[in-house]
Amino acid sequence: MRTGPPGPTLGGMIAWLQRHPDWADALTGVALAALLVIVSPLGVGEDGIDPAGYVCCAAAGLAFAVRRRFPVATLALVAAAITTYGLTGQPGGPIYVTSFAAAFNLAVYRPQRTWLPWTVATAVALVASRWTADGGFSLHLVPLALLLLVTPKIAADSVRARRLRVESLEARLGLAEQEALRRVAEERLRIAREVHDVVGHGLATITLRAGVADRLVERDPGEVRAALQAIREVSKESLTELGTLLGVLRREAGEDAAGRAPTPDLDALPRLVEGLRGAGMTVELEIDGGADGPVPEVVGYAGYRIVQEALTNVARHAGEGAGARVRLARRAGALEVDVRDNGRGAPATVMPGGGLTGMRERAVALGGDFEAGGAPGGGFRVHATLPTGA
């Protein structure tokens, strides 16, 4: 039995359209035009529409083929099509919905100084065309015009609120990173002072004893032996004190990794989560199976970065009001990191240079596995398995 290459999947097609927005808009325009041509006669009942009405419906739909590149032109074409539709005496129908969609689209991609005059002009043109076609003014035109003016305002406020929220979350993530770097710098200075005191004192003492031995090497061999013995004792004491100091530093890092560790690790996750919660994002943190126990530093660092990037993606792409659940678990010599959100979801294709690529590289570098894609029931899921013996 002959088998050919597998056909394109729905997920692959969606990912391709996301990479080529112009083609996505073109397909949207064609599909909307076809839908209006088919549905409009059904929506007006027995009266039907004449050929000019079909042309207007097709033009209104095709206008959305350039909705992102030329949103002003989209609204202008829609307004022209609907105005012609009304002036030719066509009955009301689904074509009028495109005016609201075009006004909303314009407010998403252009500032108020652009969308406001164009929306006002569109509302006036629509009311005037229906007024002329109906042979007089009708009260139902007033709420229609007002609703058309309100639609872009709603869109603009929504986009502005979303942008401010994302910027706030990104700023908090940046501040948390800067705070971690500041604490690392302070810790390095503290360690430098401690090591300087211990090593500097020992080396100074050794230098003095060695000078005495050098001066007396010919005249008093006994004193030279005493100086060498003193050097040996001082060296031993300095090494012991330095080892004690390093041991104290290691214990302090285990007790307060968020503030003492050279790099962020799993102990810093609660502080990261609290920062996001303070910005208004719902985040649940679940630690299971001793995941909060000690793990290799490189594994803890990779786990922290994966969770941080996954939560950043939730803030940027999951949609308004989306929340996330972070779960850490220790399973058979590996740390499992699972981050899920309840947002709009996204294709599983990893784009080169993106955040998902970075997370995958961190996991693979440790010999682990990484998965990202749609979660069962909706949303997006990031799952990484990091061997703790890496």
C-alpha cells in the first residue's frame, strides 16, 4: 500500500497564518465577503436584495483583507459600501455589522486622533444614506449612530488597559531581576571583605616570618626552624578559618537563596510569584514531592528561568484576566516544572529566537525534555523535565 507525505495539520496552518498576517487578513476578507453574500438574502426575508446589494456586501467583506496594514482604508471602504447599499434602496441586513467591526479594528491599530473623525464621518454617512433611502428620518438611526461611536471607544480603552497591564507586569519582572542582581553585588562585596580579612592577615604574618628566616638563615638555624614552624601554623590556621568562612556562606545561601545565592533558583520563586500577584495576575504555586529540597545549582537556575519566562508569556499573550498555575515535583531523579494558564491558548510551534526556544534550550542543555502547546480544556501549557543529576 502506497502512502504519501502527511498533509498539513490545522495547528501547522494556524502557525503559518500567525507568521504571515497579510495572508491571514486576505483570507479573512475573502471568507467574510462570501459569508455576507450568502447570508444577506436570508437575513432580509422575502424582500431580497438586487445585484447592486450583492456587490456592496462583497466589497464590505473584502475591505477586511487589509485591516491591519490599512485600517483607515478598511473603514472607508466599508462606509462606502454601506452608504451605496442604503442609497440603492436595499433593506437592512448583516452588512451593517461590518461598520462596527471596522470601527473597532481602526481603534485597535490607530490612536484617537485618527479613529474619532473617521468614525464620526462613517456614522453620518450611514444615517444619511438610510434617511435618503427611507424617505425620512427614523428614530432607530439614533442608537445605531451612537453605538457606532461607542464601539471604537470600547476597543481603545481595552487595548490601552491591556498595554498598561503588560507593561506593569514586565516592569515588576524587571525590578525583581534588578533586585536580585543588586543583592548578588552586595553579597560579592561582603564575601570579598571576609576573604580579604582572613587571607590578608594570614599572608601578612607569613611574610613577616619568612623575612626573619631569610635574615637568620646563616647565623641562627634554630631560629629559622622556629620561623618555618610558625609559618606552617599560620598557614594551617588561615586555611581552617577560610574553610569555616566558606562553610558559613554555603549555609546562609541554603537558608536564604533569594537574597544570598549568586543566581536565582527555586527558592526565589515565591518572591517572583508574589510580585506578579501584586500586579493583579492570579498565580498559584504548588510544590510537591520534596521539590523544595536541595537541587544542583544549575538545575535550580534553569527551573527558575523557565518559570519566569512562562509567566511572562502568560502576561503578554494569554489575554485579559488569564491566570496561571505553577507546579514543581520531584520524580525519579528529575525535577518536573509545569506551568499552565487558562488564557486563549497558542500554537505549539516554537519560533526561532522566541521565549519558548530559550526554555527548550535550557532543558535540553541539562539532558531534559521540554514540551509546550495547548493544554487540555483550553489555555497553554509549558512542561519541562530537568534531571537533578545534571
